[in-house]
Amino acid sequence: WLGYRAAAAAPDALQDRTDTYRMFGGGIGYHIGREVRVGVNVDRQHRTSPLRSRDYEGYRFGTSVTYGR
């Protein structure tokens, strides 16, 4: 949960609200030799909010390369 507290001068739509954010995912990695690892990650994310402009959902993909021990 993401709790927001707005400043006193904010419009009513931006006053205190709570958004919900969920993310889950996984990844896999492969060692190349003893000192290099290459990884791929996929995450699913979903956010809901009383403000429709703050709602979103989708996937996030990423890669990583690690060198050294």
C-alpha cells in the first residue's frame, strides 16, 4: 500500500488516499566461465488508485551482466 497525505491547499481529489501496488516475477541466470553471469528477469506489476490517471499494469523485462566473484 502506498499512503499519500496531501498538502492543505491540494484539491479534494488529491487529499489523503491509498494506492495499491503489486509486483511479482522471476528470473534466470547463466554462468559463463567462473566470473561472468548473465541474467534475464520478467516482472508483472499492477497499481490501482482512486485517481484513474495513476492506475497501470504491465510487464517489465530486464537483463544483467555480473563480472567478478
